[in-house]
Amino acid sequence: MGRLDGKVALITGGARGQGAAEARLFAREGARVVFGDVRDELGQQVEAEIQKLAGEATYIHLDVTSTPDWEQAIALAESKYGKLDVLVNNAAIFFSETIEDTTGEDWDQIMDVNAKSAFIGTKLAIPAMRRAGGGSIVNISSTSGIRGIGPAAYIATKGAVRLFTKATAVQYARENIRANSVHPGVVDPPMVDEFPRTPDHQQNQARSRTPMGRRAAPEEIAYGVLYLASDEASFVTGSELVIDGGATAQ
């Protein structure tokens, strides 16, 4: 028996890294998975890998800032697999400017991708979860959503995700729709590797502040997401799951 047997999940940012690890793990644990990204070639490769191992997964192009893309992804989950039980809002971007160096365009972009997307996805997923009799929403925040260490714009988005999750949990608890946030520390490969505006010394500082002295593997985060998505967490809503090697314990 898999921990997600019978469940249908939608995961964003699933073409690589943490999102791909979640898609693989969910499928291995019995879920039928729809996962989306804007990196179509990589996403299709992950889809083929999962299917080769007899998992059920379908990749779809999903720009998380696009309401029509969200509507198509949720419709695919319901039409192909019959329902939607789990939503993982995983997609995010990062950049490291100071407040003074952050442009209005930068602010809007990171807010749209990291925070507004969680709102759009949640808003559109809730009716589908209601039709399914309940569900679990897992929003990927960050340790930056708990404490003020890091670039201000990124922190602002992750703090928004954290409190939006709590508001969702309170509002929909009576409908058997749970919402929880996950707060990773530094993960390998780190998101900041994708962004040339992030100096190497900032990456090294983040790792050095972790008592365990290393980055997490994506699978170590994915197992926390799996728990919150599963019925094992049936009485868990509005919570924060910190997976950070002890960084926020200091």
C-alpha cells in the first residue's frame, strides 16, 4: 500500500529539483500526478521517467501566473484522473537585490510567481477539492518566511505564503480542506544557482548558518510534503513544517 493510494495530486514547478522529487515520490506512493512547469522539455523527461517505473503522471505546461493555465491543469486532473485531492504550490523564483536595488518590476515579478500564484492555485483548486469531498493544500514557503534573513522581496513573498496558508486553513477546515506550509532551508541544488545576481558568498553564508553543515537533498523536503499530503496528517492544518537542518533553532 502506498501512502497516497487513490489520491490525485497537482504539483507546480515539477520539471526539476524539489518539484520533480515530489512528483516522483508521490507517484511512487500511489498518487496519480499532474505536474506543471514552463520548462516543457525537462517536464516531459520527468513524465517519461515516472511512467517507465509504472507510475501514473502527466506533465502539462503551467505558467503559475496564468489563470487559464491553472484552469487547464485542474481540468486535466479531473478529466483524466477523476478528481483533485492534493495541491502542492512549489514553483518559485529568487533574486538577491537589496531593497534600494529592487525595481518595481522585480517586486511585481517575484510577488506574482511566488505569492500570487499560490492564491490563484488555491482559489481554483478549492472547488475541485470540494467536489472530491476534501483535500490537502501544501504551500512551499521557506525559512525566509519565518525570519528576516535574506533578500527583502523574497522574504516578503515567503512570509505572504506562510500567512495565506493559515488563512486558507481556518476558512476551509470545516470543508475537510487542509492547508499547511513547508519551510525548507538550503536545498541542493539551490534555487539561487539559477540566478546570476546571487553572489557566491551569500550561498556560502546560508550553508554555514545550518548546524548540520550541508544542504538538504530535494527528497528530504519531498518526504515532508508527502506527509502533509497524506491522510497521516488528517488533523494537521494551518501548521508550519520546518525542514532546515536546524538553522531556525539558533
